[in-house]
Amino acid sequence: MSDDDDFMLEDEDYDFDYEDDDDQDATADDPSIALENAYYRAKGLKDEGRQPAIVEFEALLTAEAEPTEWGFKALKQLIKLYTATGDVDQALACYERLFNYTASAVTRNYSEKSINGILDRVSAVPHTGDDEASLMERFYATTLRALESTRNERLWIRTNLKLARLWLAQQAYSKLAGVLQELRTVCEGGTDPAQPTAGGRGSNLKGDDDQLRGTFLQETYALEIQLYTATQQSAKLKDAYRRCVQVRSAIPHPRIMGTIYECGGKMYMDERNWARAQTDFFESFKNYDEAGSPQRIQVLKYLVLASMLSESQIDPFASPETKPYKNDPEVVAMTNLVAAYQKHEINEFERHFRAHEKSIMADPFVRKHMDGVVRSIRSQVLVNTVKPYTCVDMAFLAESLNTTEAVVQNLLVVLICDGKLDGYINQVNGTFETTQR
């Protein structure tokens, strides 16, 4: 992030006309213009080194008679400078002072964007282990403590959502659960501003903000779904997913919906509900595609996986949405697999699988379900192979499937129990004999 970005909302550069003596006198007498000049003078010193700029920005703050927008901007610059030098305590002190300016010196929209930008920047500062967690917790705790007194519920929720995403990325699941509990308390609460909510505060999201509340609630559920997916809490996952898709007042970002449906698809895959998994993965893909998220490629692989497990004969790349990705280098391995699968060409299937096994099996979720795909194609080939016979040798079946007789026997047992084959295994003769007439 460049200095001119200044936490997402920086000052514009201006062209100045030459001033006459009277204008210069007026400038000298105007405290606001003097502070503005001091700000740009301090900012210009950043090229000479951090310390000279820090001294000038601190001098600007000392010269202020009351909070001004230039003091607010100076504090933002100081936070960046102190963070860059590793002086976290000073950066945090400046950040705490920043909230004294939000009520009168700058607009609410400007302050919110600035605070969000600061948190994003601090999150990106390279730290390791406990130092990083400690730094982030201190900044977020300061933010939330300040927002308690200002009753800025909207920013409080957005800050907690940002913190929850950070804990999810760091796999700090117990901390994430605590943040989500507070968010649910607020977002599921009534519209009465006097109603008790998290931390004893009232909610001021009401009236025309119902859609905003619904959007926040759905984002909270989306994070909850990701938590339960990661920690394999299937019952809680199913309940959170149900509540999430029932939210009607939200206007969610397509990336959020992509996440929700991706987790839903994984949930249905674990339940062996392949058809529902297909539907959710397709919805996830469409939303990720709309959002321009690279996760669409991974979800497309999951869609192909669900399609094969459902034994569907519908090409998952037949739709206008997925067709452009059929020959994508990251997807082509799965494309070849599904083509061989639908033709029941087990030799071709295994050849493509061996050629791309490393890339296909790199994803833990794909690896988890690939055995099911292999069993499925072997089962289909097995059914087609025994169909013309009343008695067929087990060794012949094993050779047809490129596997062992023990694997063939296990597949036959499942197919008989599922009613897909009518017959029995003759252990003495090593054959499968049909009872069809």
C-alpha cells in the first residue's frame, strides 16, 4: 500500500496558484491552513526518513487547539510510521487517540473507511507466532472498546466480522467461536435500540437498516459454517447452514454466497447426498465466478466429483456457466476423468488418473472422496461386464477391472445388497453366478 493510499482514503494532490502578500498573510493567520501546510511538510519528509516525519507529525498534533481533520490524518500517518519501525506501543497509542477525532473532526464515513484501512494494514504487518496474535488482539480490542462508547453498531459489527475472518485464517477456532457468539447476539436481536445485546449494548440497526442487519447476519452464519466445516461438527454445521439459507433480508456479496454453498456442498457430500451436493457446488461456482474469485476453479472440481459420485450422465460442463472452463489447465484433468467415467472406460479413467494423480489428490477434500469415485466406476463396469453371463469367473472380472479378486468380491457384495445385481458368489468355484432367468 502506498503512502498516497493512506488507509484507503488519502488526501488529493492540489495545484496551487501563486499567492500575493495579502493571501500569504491570511494563510499565516488561519490555523487550519497552517495545520494543512504542516501536514504536507511532514509528509514530504517521509522520503528523508521516518524519524524526521514522526517529529513533524507529532509537532502538528501539539499545535492543535482542538481536534481537526489534519490531526486525524497526522495520526494515521504516525500509526503507519510507528508500525513500520516496529514501535507497536506508540502505534497503538496513536490509534487510541484517533478515536477522539471521529465524533467532530471528520465524517463518519471517512472515519469508518480509515479504521478499516488501519486494521487491514496492521493485519498485513509481518509478525510471527504469538507476537502477531498479540498485536492484532490489542488493535481490535482498542477498536471495539472505543466503539462501545460511540454506539456505532455498524462499525462494531464490521470490525468483529473482520476479526472473525482473521481468527478463521489463523485457525484460532475457540477465539472465533467467541466472536461469532457476540455477532449472533447483536444481529439476531430486535430493532428496539433499548434492547440488550452483546456487552449490554443496545442495537441501533433498525428500520431501513433491516437489510443491512440481514446481510451481517448471513455473513456471521457463513463464518459459522466455515468454523463447523473445519472442525467437523456436522450437526452444528447443518443447523447453521439451514439458518443461513433462510435469511431473506440480506443483500450478500456473491463471494459470501459462494462460501456458503461450497460448505453446503461439502456437507451434502459427507452425507452421500450427491444430487444436493451437485446443486450447491454449482451455485457456489456461479457466485464465485460472479465475484471473480479464483476459488471457482476448486469448486468446479468439486462439482465434477459430485457428478461422478451421483453416477450422472449429464456433462457438468454442458451449462453456459461452466463450459468456458472445460479446457482450463487446472480443470482439464478432472474433465478427462469425467469423460472416461461417463463412457465406463476404466482403462482410460485410470490412465488419466495416474497421469494427474499428484494434482488431483493435492486437495484433501478431493482425496477424501476419490476412493468413492473409483469404487463407483468399477461398480458400473462390473455390472456391465457380468450382464451377458449366468456364471463368470472372478479372475476374469478382476482382470477386467484392473484390480484384485478380493476387491471384486467386496464390490459384488455391495451390488447384491443394493439390488443392482441378482446373484451370488460361489466361493468353491471362484465364480459369480446370477439367479436371473
